[in-house]
Amino acid sequence: MRSALAPGISLAVLAGCASSTPSPGTQAPSPALAQEIVAAPDRTERDRGMDVHRKPVPMLTFFQVAPGMRVAELGAGGGYSTELFARAVGPNGTVYAQDTPNWDGPALQKVWEMRLARPSLKNTKHFLRQWDDPLPPDAKELDAVYSVAVYHDAIAEKSDTNKMNQAVFAALKRGGVYAIIDNSAKAGAGTAEAEPLHRIDEQTVRDEVARAGFKLAGEDRFLRNPDDPRDWNADSGVNKTHTQDRFALKFVKP
């Protein structure tokens, strides 16, 4: 099970300063705009320290997060990527941040009280819902749903990822994006390593998401590590090297 404070956010570092939101731009963000978001001077030092292994500039570019979008994040954890999405969609956009009650709700809520106090997250709603039904009724006609290193958690916690994917499909507008990053298991492992190693077979994710009606629209290698033997625990609570092989997939609702 993923820690409620993953990825290592402390309460003290979540105090806010002035917001910095991107100017209205094109439909898909350029690397330059993504770099501007990441370079915002009021981001916490803790978040900045995670940039080296989370690679936020290529993530925002690949995920196509742009001003004015309505997006959701599954398994938002401590809110590192949620804040980046909030900055990217800007004051005219909306971010729905879901976490599971399985992740120590009271502690997680305290983290989010501090995170949501930051001016850049005035456009963000955080809530606790189960993986099987992750989004509230008003989260409809979304432009995108993002899942960053948590798809395996839904499986490890014995949830039905087919129901989760169907709920995401229903919440997205036609042409909406479902983008997923996760820790790669060995080919053919299926879901067997989801709990012990916090990894999942990439092909399993492709097959399950396609079963819900999505079409694969792209993939990227910015988090790949071909030297990873994929036989060790990639959980952020114990993994201090952050050298695991990770896949990045982007699907669309036809």
C-alpha cells in the first residue's frame, strides 16, 4: 500500500507563497511553457527536489496539460503532480484530485489542507473516493485524466481496475486524454508484482485500458531505464534511487 504522505511531502514545506500561473496558450503546451511552470519561484523546495526523478517538463508536455482545461488526477498522494497540473490549467481551469481512503485519510487530509492553501491550487478540489468509482458526479466532460505511478496501487488494494477505467471513460469528453505513468514489471508478469514490488506489466495496462474503449494515442520514453532488472521494490517509500523503468502511455476516448 502506498503511504498517505507519498511522495514524501512534509507538512512544513507546503506553506504557500504568491501564485504563478501560465499565460493562455495553444491547445497543447510547448516544452518552453512547461519549463516556465516548473520554474515558478513559489514552488516548494521539497517539490523542486523531486523534479530530477519525476521529470515534470516532459511529463506536462506529453500529457498535453494546457490553460483552461478540466482535468483529474487519480491517486494524487501528496500533491506534487497535482500542483503542476493546477498551474498548467491556470485560473480558468479545474483540477479534481482523487485519493483512496485506504491511504490513512486523516493524515492525508492534513497534507491537503496545507497544499490547497497555496494560491496556485485555488482551482483544485481534493477528495477521498475508492478506485472503483474515483470521480464525483460533477467531474464530467473532462479534457483529461492523469494517473502517475498509482495504477498498480489500485490492483494491489484489490480494486477493480476495469470499473475504474470505465468510470474514467465516462467522465471524459470525446477526444479526452487518459494518460498513465507507472513502474514497469517484467514482460508477462501481469498484475503479480503490483503488491510485492509496486510494479505492473505495461501490456496489462494497455489491454485493460483498451477494454474500456480507449485507443492508444502515444507513448514516451522520458522515464525509461533499460538497465533496470525490474526485480526490486519500486515503492516511493523505500525506493531511494528512483532508477526504476517507468512507462508513459497516452490513450484517447474516441
